Amino acid sequence: MNRLGKKANETLIEMALSADGEECNGPETISTAGSEIPSSSEGLSSTETTLLIPEHQGQSGRKYNLFLKRRLRIDKRHQSKDSIFFRDGVRRIDFVLSYVDDLNKEWEKKLERRKEFESNLQKAGLELETEDKKESEDGKIFFVKIHAPWEVLITYAEVLNIKVPIRENDIPSTVENPLDCVLFPLRLPEKVMHPEPDYFTAPFSKDKQELYLINDESTFFSPSMRNRIVNYILTRCPYGTEEGKKKFGIKRLLNNGTYTAAYPLHDCQYWKKASDPNCDSERYTLYMEWARFLRFYKEQPLDLIRKYYGEKIGIYFAWLGFYTEMLFLAAVVGLICFLYGLFTMDENMSSKEICDPSIGGEIIMCPLCDRDCEYWRLNTTCESSQYSHLFDNVATLFFAIFMGIWVTLFLEFWKRRQARLKYEWDLVDFEEEQQQLQLRPEYEAKCTQKKRNPVTQEMEPYLPLTSQAVRFCVSGATVLFWVSLIIASMIAVIVYRLAVYAAFASLMENTQTLQPISGLLTPQLATSVTASCLNFVIIMILNFFYERIAIWITDMEIPRTHMEYENRLTMKMFLFQFVNYYSSCFYVAFFKGKFVGYPGAYTYMFNRWRNEECDPAGCLIELTTQLTIVMAGKQIWGNIQEAIVPWICNWWGRRKARNNPENLYSRWEQDHDLQIFGALGLFYEYLEMVIQFGFITLFVASFPLAPLLALMNNILEIRVDSWKLTTQYRRPVAAKAHSIGVWQEILNGMAILSVVTNAFIVAFTSDMIPRLVYYYAYSENEDSPMSGYINNSLSVFQISDFPERNEPKENPENFVICRYRDYRYPPDHEKKYLHTMQFWHILAAKLAFIIIMEHVVFIVKFFVAWMIPDVPADVKAKIKREKYLTQKILHEYELEKLKERLCQGDKGATEKEFIATEGRMELSRAM
């Protein structure tokens, strides 16, 4: 950098001497446009002002200073502002700060903060260049451009333990996949998939620069590494003392309005390459090869994503892509199970009996509500019973078991994929680094008390135990209150279902226009659909409020590290979302129709509303309806929020970018007008996908098409996420991550829970177990074992036994008995209306099925998990090989240095030290 500075100085002096005679004509030829450039006191960077010759050196010095200011104005006027470099065209812009100089009562305080902050940034070695508000498109915003010189980069690369290349990787690539020729249409160009050669790497050390492959200092650290280093400095740079406390960090300055934005720059516009040949135009490549929907069938350029956005975003898209690939198998099997139900629909004996006028048409069912509902014939539910067979058949059991094994395969194979990425992206030793680097500046600022760290023996801030206890109590009470609020809202929806059922029944009975569809749109289905829609609206409203509450209470707890902060917020949000999204599905699956009672002795909620009954064909079709509405509605709403809302917000920004010349609408202004991809941006993406994962695993026995819906959504989701990240959002600060974090444990927990829920759905929600018990134990027709099942599953009630509260107002056909869904003795039996022995046989069979299914699936799951190693054998070998070669290279380097010292007569380099170093190399080889 010093050499560059000297060369630039000589060039400027030569130009100054040649322009001496033109001084008097300067003001007329430059025009008033140059007056928009701030003078050295108004915003020239420290680097620029050091190039000015002090005026006390005489008239020539003053002439040179005047010339330099004019030259900067001319250069700025002619230079394209769609650039990622300072005005000199050499120093790269690594970060941008923006602020509005509003003249309010806080103006002077903000000005002092900015001066102190920027002064401390310069003391830390960063170089600044300010764009006056007159240069901005709206004439209101100042932009402070930040450049990290080589000395700063190598200093903080060592602090952050950044790994850099030391030698090109000589390990041969794995054996080619025989399916490569088949998968060729799905491949991207090699340059896009692998933008950089594969190297052996080692943590950077300033004292060993000769060891690393430094071909060009300006490009040795990638832009994502550079903005990560600058962000590290920004988050820890002090800006003064207020109220007796030391204040620091760009986040606090953004919160109090001192700065309006802080962000790294995209390297070009997404729809065209940069005109500067020094720019890689990686954003354009990502847009063309990844972010367009027409590329949905192509693989993702994960290495390029990681290079441009950092490992944390790269690992998310790797996980999402792998999850989508694995969904393909589940979707195919689910579709086959659905088609089985579709093709066997006409063979379903239960539906045939319900639809048969001589069987279902002669069975009179008891009213489904008190007083207002009438007696009805069983064959009115013909269509719904046929559709129920689509999801309630023998394939349901197979698919539930298959999904229990699929979940294990997905999680185990993801661990292997993650291990491969950890090696390829130099994240193998990231755990130790994480502990050192992730201390939150907010924790340091808010914790005024300090204690000695027993490991480092240094004083560090800490939160007293009493303060922690109080904060956790408030946090726990708040979470409990909101979870209780969700449960209360679910009870309100249940009350709605109970209250409107009679209204729907009466409406459909008395409205002639609804008669043609009365067979398909039954009162049960109408109630279920409207209640599901209402429940979805309530879910969205509660989500909106709780997201803000969760962030507030997590901030209040003052977590020590970034990882701890994310983990706490994740658990709070997931607990809330779990109850919010799944509570209605749990109600339909495990509670609806289970505690109804029987005619004459119905059970009531709050002693007022009679509990709901299931359809004679079972509750599974209602669970399918509930699941479809909530799952599909969430996915549609999520895509609207992720794609359409940012697109509308950026509409004006895109118009300016396309309609204004490049020299008027600068790169930093274009990015300033984009949306902010906050620190929790990925958190919401993971949360959305994990909730979806719950839908396709916890309740998949009721809806085999759920994986297919998830697959179609995820194909769209990958392109929507990539499109919005590439085109609609500012470039996020690069961050490292070696895994998907606490989400892995959440997925493991849901995988275990899914086995239990699906076993209970098959046993208690579907009609499979009662049908099997009837088939093997109670059927009397050997030629058609399932004939008579419907009549067997319906008990008899004598209408004269109805109490006045339950008896319908009208009985025009003078029915004597009615039927209801249960296994109870008839009114003429000595055990009148008590459960029959068949009921207990079915209950025992259900419990036995749950135990057997859970044990079989869990045994298979654990066996599969044991059989599949978390780290592939070739990756283990590569990790060992890289560690060996890295140690060998470092030892050889130290040995060479020691030899040089011995040759130069350094008394500190003893022969014993030389022998010890050689011995360490031999030991390394042996190991």
C-alpha cells in the first residue's frame, strides 16, 4: 500500500506542475458542478487529505492543493458511479454507512457521535471517503464509504482465525458418478459450480505471510471476507461515553438514528455485468444461473453462494436443496398411495353399503345437534365416504411406516452432506472459533459488572445470577401467557364449530339451491372448512404479534453469545409456532368425536355446546381438510410475503436504477434503496421450512399428498429465496456457520414425535383398526368379509329415550329408532347403552397396534442411523490428509526459518531447538 501511495503522489505532483499555467482559467472551465464536491473539511477522507501539501510550504503548495481539489471534482464527474471502488478507482468499497443530516434537537449529539465514531474507525486503520448529500439522488443522504487496507485485513484475519490457501489440493477427486451422463441436463457450468480452485488451508498469521498463496493483495481476501472483517470492527468500535457508560457498536448507532443504514455493496447490477473488468460480477452470475425460476431444474451453485454471501447462507440453501431432493422420494410414494386409494374407491365395501339405497338409505341416523337438527339417512354422506377412502385405506399404514423411516434417512444423509460441506468450506475446526468470536457487543455494553475468567484470567463482563433469574421468570411467564392465548383461541374456534353446525344443518336442509351439492357439501364439511379458514386467519394474526414479543423478551434476557441468542429465540418461536399451527390438527386428530357420549347422554363443552361427532366414514377426511387448508394457506401467504411485498417496496428503487444514468445513480444508492436482510432473515426461512416439515411428518398418515405439495412449494421456495436475496435485498454481511444449528435438534425431536402421532392417527382417527377387527373376528360372510361392517359399527337408540333437551322439534316420519356411531348394547338389552365387548376388543387392538408400530419403526430408525456413519469415509481421509499436510508445511516453514537464523549467527536459535523442530516433523509424519 505504501508503494501505491508513493506512485500516486508522484503522479499528482507531475500533473500539478504541468497545470500551473492553467490556474487562472480553472473556475470558468470546470463549471459549477464541481462545487458539489465537499472540501477537505467537509468530507474528504483522511487518505485524500494526507495527499494535500500543507499551505505553509508556500505558493506552490497552495497551487497544488487547489489543483488537486479540482482534479478530484473532474474525476468524480466523469467516473461511473456504478462502481464498487473509491474515487481513485483502486481502493475497494468494503462497507457503506449512510445518514441524514436533519436539523432537530438531537442533531449536535448525532454529529458528535459520528465524528467520534469515524475518527475511531480511522484509528483502527480503516479508510473513509464521504459522499456529500448534494451528490445523492434525493439530495438528503450522506454516504460514508469504508475501505479496509491490507494491514487491517491481515491483522483481523488473524484475530478472526480466517483460513487461507497454502497449497493447491492434491487429493484426487472421488470416483465419477455413473449417472453423470443422465444428470448432465441438471448440471451448471463448471466455472459457476466451482468458482475457485480447491486449496489446503491454514489459519492466517501475520508472521507467516510467505507461507500463503498471496498472488494479489487486493484479491487475496474475498469480498465476503472483507465485509465480515469490517463488520467486526464496526460492531466493536466505540463512539464516546454517555450517562457514565462507554458506548460502542454500529448497531446502537443505527438504533438511535445516528446512521440510517450500514451495509456491504453488491458487486454489480443483477441484470447486467459490471463495466469494470476488475469486478467479477458474481451477483449477475447468481441471478442468471440460480435466481431465475426457469432454472428450477438446475442444481444450485453452492460454492458461489458461499463465496458471495458467506457460509451461513450457503449452508441454508444446501439444506433446503437437500430437503427438496429427499422430498421427491416421499412425494412419489405418497402419490402412489393416493392413486391406490383412487383406483380402489369403487371396491370399498363400506362406501358401497353407505351409498346403497337399500342399506344406507334405510338407516336413519340420530340428529347431529340438539332440537334444531333432524333425523337423516346415512346415504346422504355417500360422496364424503367415497372421498374418505382416498386417504383411509391400507396404503395409509404403509405410508405412515415409510415416512418414519424416510425421516431417519433424511436426517442421517443430511449429516453426511453437512460433514462434506464442513470439509469443503474449511469449517472443520469452527466450533472453537465460534466460542471465541461470538460474544455479543450488546452483552458487553449492558453488563456493567465484571469478573475474572478462570481460563483466560482476564476480566470480562457478566450478568449476576439474581438478574438472570428475574429475566428468565419474566420471559417464561410471557411465553406461557402467549401459549395460553393460542389455546384459548383454539377453544374459541372449537366453540365456533359447535355453534354454527346447527345453523349450517338448518340452512342446507331448507335452502333449495344447495340441495344438488348437499351430498358433497355436508354440514360437517362446511363447518370444518370455515373453521379451518378462521383458524388460519387467527394463526397469522397471533404470529404477527408474537414474533415481536419473542424478540423483545430474548433481548431482555441478554444472551452472552450470538449462538446463544439465536438458540433462545429459536426455541421460543418454535414452541409458539408449534402450538399455533398444529393445535387445530391435534384437536381434529385426537379429540374430535372421541368424547361425544351417546344419544340421551351427550357430553357438552361448558355445559352449553354439544361436542362434535365425526362423519360415519371417520374423522380422517376432516383432518385432511384441516391440514390442506393450513399448510397450503401458509405456503401461499409465505410466498406473497417473501416475493410480492419486497417487490412492491423496491418498485421505485428499480425504476430509478433503470431510468437514471450510471453516473447519476450510484452503486451505494442503488443498494441503499433495497430492502434489509436482517440478522434474523435466515431464522424465518428455517422456521418456515421446519413448520412445513412438521406438516409432512406429524400428520402425513392422514394426507399422503402432503410431501408432493411440499415438494412443489420448495421448488418454488428455492427460486423465490434466491431471487429476493439477489435482486430485492441489500447484500447481507457474510457470517460463518458449520451446521444448521439448533434446528437439527428440533428436526430430530419432530422425527421421533412423528412416529407416535402417525401411530395414533392410524389407530384412533382412521377406521383401519375397527375394520381389521371386524374382518378377522366378527365377519359372518366368508365370501365378502367386509359386508355388514357399516351396520355392525352403528349402535341403536330408541327415540322415546331422548330427553327433552336433545329431542328434535319434528319427527314427520314417526321414526322409532335411530342409529349412531359407537359400539353399545341396544335398548332392549340388559346392559342397555353400555359398551359392548367389541368396543373393548377394538380398543385393545388399537393400543397393541400403537405399541407394535412404534417399536418396529423405532428399531428400524435406530438401526438405519447406526448403519449410516455421520461422516463419509472419504471425507475422514481427506480431513486427516489435510491436517497432516498442513502440519508438514508449517513445520517445514519453521525449519527453514530456523536454518536461516542459524546461518545468520542468531544466538537465540540453538542446535537443540533445531533438533527439536526436526523431531516434531518426524513425529508428525509417523502419526
